[in-house]
Amino acid sequence: MPSRLLLRVLSWIALFVVGVVFGLATTVAHASSLGAVPWIAKTPVLAATLGSGAVGIVLGVLACGGMLLAVRLLLRDRAGALATGLGMLGGMVVISGTGPGGSVIVPNDVLGVVWSWTVAAMVLLVVAWPDFSRIRRLQQERADGAPSAPGIAGGVADGS
């Protein structure tokens, strides 16, 4: 029977591969548009950011953010979310440069920069988000009168 550590490492590898697939697919599609969308063209901020209805970036953020949240919330594993996020960032970086034929998938324009930083910010936010269930469990134990962890009195190190 495989050890628990081996199974965790294999799941992290699988999550990294899933992240790479999401990163590649959404990076290719981030500049997709619907054509001229009137309400976007009338709103100066949206028109400057999304151009003529670029919905690819919105769908990409939803897809990548949803995958990161699903991994973090369902597996309750920060390392799994980090593996998925690093895969997304890796996939994005690999195809963001100039291709062998001179084509550029992520140009150095507002949309490309917003896409690059948004994915990185989502990964950072999801991985760094605290585990509130653990905090609630510790507060409940203290309220029930259970002894606190050794060396800690009232949440502050007591120096022992």
C-alpha cells in the first residue's frame, strides 16, 4: 500500500498538470471578444480595459479562480492550491513570450498585463487565505475549557 506522503505528492503533480492545462487554455483565450458590445463601448473604463467586448479575460478569471477555490476548499490543502496555481502561472509564462514564428499570444498591452497580474494575484490570495475552520475549532476548545497548546497561555507565548 502506497504511503500517505506518496499519494499527496502524486496528487500535487496531478494538480500541477491541471493548473498547466487551465493556464494554457485561458491564456490563449484571454483576448477573445464578442465583437462590438454597445454597453462596453459606452463605459470608458470598460472600453479601455476590455476593448470591444473581450470576454475571454472574464471567463479566464472565472475559470482559473474557480479551479483554485475548488482545490483549496474541497481538499483543504494549501499545497494543492499552490501546485495548481504554479501550474497556471507556468503555463501562462511558457506561451506568453514570442513564438518561433514571431507570433505573440500575450501582447504587452493593457489586457495582457491585466491578465498576467490577475492570475498571479488570484494564486497568491487563494494560497495565503487563512484557514478559519481551524481558528473556530481552537476558539471552541478554549470556550469548552480544554487546555491550550503547551507553551501558550491565552494565545500569547508564555516563555516556557
